[in-house]
Amino acid sequence: MKPAPFAYRRPGSLSEALAALAGEANAKVLAGGQSLVPLLSMRLAAPALLVDINGLPDLAAIEVTDDGVRVGALARHADVLAHEEARRVQPLLAMALHHVAHATIRNRGTTVGSIVHADAAAEMPVVLILLGGSVEVESTAGRRTIAADDLFLGPLESSLHHDEIAVQAFFPALPPGAGVAFDEIARRHGDYALCGVAALLRLDPDGAVVEARAGFLSVNELPTVVDLTAAVAGGVDDVSLAAAGEAALTGLDPEGDIHATAAYRAQLVRVLTARVLRAAYDDALARSAAASTGPSTERTR
């Protein structure tokens, strides 16, 4: 099937792109195109105008500070994955991006585009919401920031207005004493996950768990984060991790489809929650140990 007819614009500036969007209510923005083009081909989307922003190189930047990582609208998954400073400041980015589709798609697809596409089966939306990130959007009326908690409204539906372009996403840095982990189960590597889990776990200076949250993809209609601190606050072992898996299901509503039944997805939630929380705990311990030994190593030089 071929896309329905549409007009095409490739603006040379952001202001020109915003003006084009403001002038056509039924317009779509083309960045990486790895989500939009299939929808066009299947006629699940039929915009009157396609605004191609690939001629705006200023939107491809990846900026890293001690506060976090800012990813521009045209930064490709592969570029973010390969960015060593981004990996250092927020390692969950690379952990999750490693699971995004195949190398060919990562070379073309954009991280911000994946987020605003708002697919609950995608990795980057759940990473953004777990980390408490945000997206900056711009229109002819100005710029505003949308917190991750306010971004996802429904399946493939975000809170962006039709005349807005998401210009960058912000991922906060990993806080001291914290560890992260990510894993997913798919029928084949690169397929959409049947279930995926991202975890953020934080320890106090004595090594006790003070925060444990997990984000789930391909389980609910929206990327969903569940607070599991109570389950593992007394210690991380097989019993508490099993309890965390059960606790996760109280905040989820696994759905069945042609690829997996609801019961099978529920079991994947249990298994992956325990696995990923354990990995995040080990990561937090390792980072805390490295932080405590680092200064003494410097003094012995």
C-alpha cells in the first residue's frame, strides 16, 4: 500500500518549520521517520502536509552536563548510544538504546521522535518517565517544557499540540548512590518487546534501599512506572525480589494480544522485575564502592 497524497515541505530554519505547522492543522513532522513512514504506508496516518525537519542541523546536538543529558530532535539513536559522556552521566540511556530495534533503524531513528510517538512498546518513553525527564517543545507562540508525567495521554497520543515541534528531551543525571538496569523479552532481537523493564534503585550511605522504582513497556497502554521501594526496603534477596514482582502487578494491567496472553505478560513482569531490580541493586553497590574508593586512590598517587 502507498501513502495517501500529501504536500511536502523541507524548511531551512526552525521558524519556517513552525510557520508551516501553524498554517496546516493536519500536518506531521518528519525526523527519523522510522515510526511515521510505516504509518503513512499503511494509511494509518494521512497528513495533508509533511514537514521534514532534517535540514535543521542545529537540532542534532547532544549536550551533557552534570545535571543530565539533553538530546536534540535530530540526534539519532546510534549517536546517543555511542556518546561516552551521555553514558557516564546517565547510563540507563545506553542500556535501553541497545535494545531499540536493529542497527539500521538506530542509525536513522531519532530518540526524541521515538518519545513523542508515544508508543508504549518503545524503550525511550519509559526511560524518560522513570528518570523524571522532560521534553522541550516549540511553536510560533513560544517554547514550553512538558514533564514526562504529563506527556503521554494514550496509545500513540502525546500532549504536544499540532503546531509544536519537540526540539529536545532532557534526561536527568544518575543521582549519587543510585544504580540502573534494563532488560526486555522479545520473540527475536530487534522485535518489539513482549515485556520490558527499566529500574532505578538508590541506596543511602549505609547501603540500605531508600528508593526503588521500575518502568514497564509493552504491558499497559501507556509506559508505566511503579514504586517498589516498600518491597525491597528491608533488603534485596530472592524473597523481596519475588515480592517486588507481585507488587509491580498491582500497578499494572497486562494486556493480551496475538503475541502474548495477559497471563504470560504477567509472568514476564514477575521475572523481569526481579531480574532488573537485582541488577540495579548490584549496579548501585558497585558505583557506591567506586565512589568511596576513588579519592583514596588519588591520594596514594
